[in-house]
Amino acid sequence: MSTFNRIIAICFITLGICTHAQAILPIEKLEAYKGAKAHLVQTQALPMVDIEVSIDAGDRYDPLGKSGLADLTAGLMSYGARSDKGLLNEAQIADEIADLGASIGFSVSGERAILRIRTLSRKDLRDRAVQLASTMLGAPTYDANIVAREKQRTITGLLEAETKPEYVLERRFKKMVYGSYPLAQTPSPKSISSITVADLMRFHQQFYRGDRMQISIVGDVDQAQANEIVQVLLKKIPDSGPAIPALPQLQRSPIEPLAQREVQIPFDSQQAHIAMGMTAVARNNPDYFPLLVGNYVLGGGGFVSRLMSEVREKRGLAYSVFSYFAPGKDNGIFQAGLQTKGDQSALALEVMSSTIEKFIADGPTVSELTAAKANLINGYPLRIDNNRKLLDNVSAIVWNDLPLDTMETWTKQVDAVTLDQVRAAFQKYLAMDRMKIVVLGAQNK
């Protein structure tokens, strides 16, 4: 058995003990470097370190007509980079990651691009992994042949996705909810085809810089080691750059007649797919916790939710139905949805709508609120029971400008939520005459 495999085996053997005894650990500020903020949670539960670099370079910055540029800019960093010793091609990068037993990957959401690194904390292995990630982050090559290949692969994936009702529904729903906001646009074969190597290099140069980055580290390293990681990661990154035009404000969904806020899309599918929602709150909004607790009762609590009771248990209209708030740094949305038989779509939509409308008006009962808070509080340890989950939390706290003691106070804030707060928050941010509705594949077939 190799050294790496022996270490991993020990990790798995001890994992149950380590996570079971894990307490909430403090978030420590690290030295700011090149304009980037950095934070650390030290834990010696496993001989590993998890690192995230969040870059303010998400899909919302895609230029008009070039949706998908942010995704390609980040995704292609794994396919070639210029190191201090020369060019690294995609095979060399993949081989080095495999030799290290590490994982290095890029992803993009609406708000940010993310680099994630997971490596053993042993210095020689850690240093190699961080150095490789630094090269990929700061000096991607965007080889024309690889760009052309990956563009074609992306287009093929989009064409396949357009045959799936879930994708078509979500794309149309986003367009309705976001309106003129940049996140209403989604990649298409045409937009991907229009992206050039020059576009990729320009986007990287414009957005991938220290003053748009936040670094979160969780694992078996101390402050000095963590500061060294930050400095190596950003070695090839500039401190700042030209001013970037401000994004437009996401507007509150307007009151609209039914014909303008509801669309029905013909689609050859066995079931009807329904989505309903509207713009909502950012994560740092003071009403976040009343909305979180209230939605657990409404549609976020699985089989114990109101929607599940009314739609599935009482009427058998759907196997599953849900609702959730998706808050971001600057804005958010509320969404509810279900799948049902095509000839039941009108009834299912009516029941879902009336259940949400009643909840907005009346809120939860005392017993529902008590049960929701107990479930959220008792389940909280499972949200922070390993390094990756801790990293998710640290990253979200820092990205959303939340207090650094948020993990310590989270259960207290849930417990403090009252019936009046839930009712007031739902009535303030949700309204049925502002909900956008998409019904796909129902009686339109």
C-alpha cells in the first residue's frame, strides 16, 4: 500500500471519531494580500487541507451575446497553463494532480467563479498542489485548438440539454424571474460559437485579480502556513485592474396580469413540469432567518412540509414538491416546483398556488414553527461535520459579508424566530400577483 493510501485509510478509520466530536471552530482572519481577503479554520481532525478561491467573475458578467464566457474562462484553466518551467498541457496537469492524490477544479455560478483545492497537508505534497493551482489560476494558455474542441463539446451538451424538460423549464423560468438582469441570459449554441480566444484572455485579465478574490482555507495548517498558501496562490495574479462597470440592480418582480406572468410551453414529455417564483432577498438581509424557518414549514422540510401534505399526501398529485429561497450576495429568488401528470397540471398548480398563498397570509402554526426550528437546530451539526462542509460555510460567510461568528450564532438565530417575524417576512417579500409561473409539457402536447 502506498504512503498516500495508508494516510487515507487512517483518515477513514478515524473519521467517525473526528467528526462526531467536532465543535464549532473559529474563523480566523489572515493577512490581506494583493487586495484579496483570506480566512482560515484550523482543524487537525484529518491530515488534509481544503482551499477555495472565490472570484467575483460569475455568469452575471457575461457580455451580451456571449453567455457562457465566464464558464469557459474558468473551465479551460485545467487544459493548459504556463508555469515557471514552461508550458503545461492538459495531460501533464491531470497527471500531476493524480500523482499528488489531490483534487483541483473550477466551477462557476451566477455570482462567482470558484477554484477548489483538496490535498494532503504534508508540506511537500501541499506545496506542489498549491503551486500547480497557482499556475492554472494565474497563467492559463487558452490554446486555440483546445478552445475549439471544448466549445464544440459545450455546444453538443447544450443541444442534448435542450431535449430535457428540467433544463428547458429552468432556462425559461430564469428569464422570466430575472427580466433584464444579466442572469436572465443562458448559454446557447450561438453564444458559445461567438466566443473567441481573445474573449477568454480579456475576461481573465479583467476579472481574475486580487481585489476580486476571497480565499478560504480549512484544515491541518496554522496561520503562517495558511498565509504562505495565499501568497503562492496569488503569485501570478495582479493586485487590481481597470474599473468594471457596476451591474444593474435586480428589480422586485412587478405586479402583472396573469397572461404576462404565466407561460405554458409545449414539450414532448410524459409529465408536466411546473416552476413558480419571484425575486427575493440577499443572504445578509435581516429577514433571512424568518424566511428560512418559514420555508422549512412551507416546502423545505420534505415530507413534513405544507406543500407535500397538500399536493402529495392529500391529493396524490405529485411524488415530490418543494420550495426554497436561493439568496446570494446581492440578490436572491424564491422558487417552488413539482412534476405531475399532464392532465393534472392545472389542478396541481392550483393546489400549490393556494397553499403558498395561504401560508403568506397566515404563516405557520405554533406547532409547525416549533418543529421546524427543532429540526433545523438539531440538524445543524451535519452541516459542519467535515472539512468540505466547513469550507462551504466559511466561503458563504465571507462571500456574503456575514459576521465571522455566524456558525456559532446560527442556531440561536433560528431559535429566536417568532411567528410574527415569519408572517411579516413572507408578506413583505412574496406576493402571488408577482409570482412568475412556467408550465412545461402539460395539456400542450
